[in-house]
Amino acid sequence: MPVKGEAVTVYYQAINTNDGTPRTGDSANHALRVINDGVLSTIAASPAEVDATNAPGIYRITVAAGENTGVMSGVVGKSSTSNTILSPVQWTNEVNVAQIDATGRGVIETAIENKKNDVADAVLGRNVSNVEATAPVHTLAFLILAHTESSVSNTVWTINRTDGSTAFTTRTLTLDSDADPVVGID
């Protein structure tokens, strides 16, 4: 994302209005201006055509750091070649470089990531007793209770709630005397 006060290169298109085709070889005829928060000013750099063969009619211009001063910015212009229009370009700048973290993410992206972490932390830190009465069997609640609140009697594995006596669920065990005591859970 562009940052206010830093250089940015933008791309625009020149169109022949007679037939709608891209206008190539026209960069010397383009008079461009930058708009920053509604204020029009000149651009020091000259436009250049990207590639007349592979990207016909596409031009680029670099707006210098001192020219990219708005929150809402854009490049507009006209060609002195008759029947040629230039497509305007608009962008929104990050307002403050301090708003971009080391990964290049802006404040909103970082806030979303932090919120995801807050949710994950809350889920992992929440006591299973808050959900054990309504949690289905195939959930994290089952795993936690099975690890901390369970007992085996013959082929019945009883997983209790955190009170130690109310059954959360029971599972049938498959035993084999020639193998480890438990060889499967149904």
C-alpha cells in the first residue's frame, strides 16, 4: 500500500477515442498532474510507456515523495494528441509510516491479526467447565475431559465432567489380551 510522503509509481492508459484502441508512442504528449486531497499540482517526472508491444497504451509515472502528500491521491492528465484520453489513477495512502509494522502490514491488518490471536487465546484459556454441558463429543472439550476426568472399567471408558461424577460421555473399548490393554475405541 502506498505511504503518504513516499514515492509511488502508478500506471495509466492512453486510449484512442476514434476506435477505442490503446494509444502507443504518446508519452511525450502527456501533461500529468497529481491530486492530493483535492489539490492539483505538477509532477516533476516524465511519463514513460511500459511496452508498446506487450502492454500497448500503458504508461507509468513516478510521483515523488514530496508530491505524494495526500491521504486520497491520484494522477490525472491529458494528451496533446487529438482524440486521446488518459485514464485517471487513484489511491489511498497510509497516513503515517509508523502505522506500518515490520511485515509491511498496516494498522487494520495488524488489528485483525491481533483480534484473531485474542480469540485463540480466549478459546485455549477458557475453562472446559464453561462448555462441558453443551459440547458435542468430537470437540476439544472431549479431549480435555478425557485426559483429566476419565476412568476405565472393563470395556467402558467413562469421561466425566469437571465435577468428577457427572458423565460427559462413555466410549466402548476394544481389548486384546495379547496386545496392549486398549487396542481401539468405539
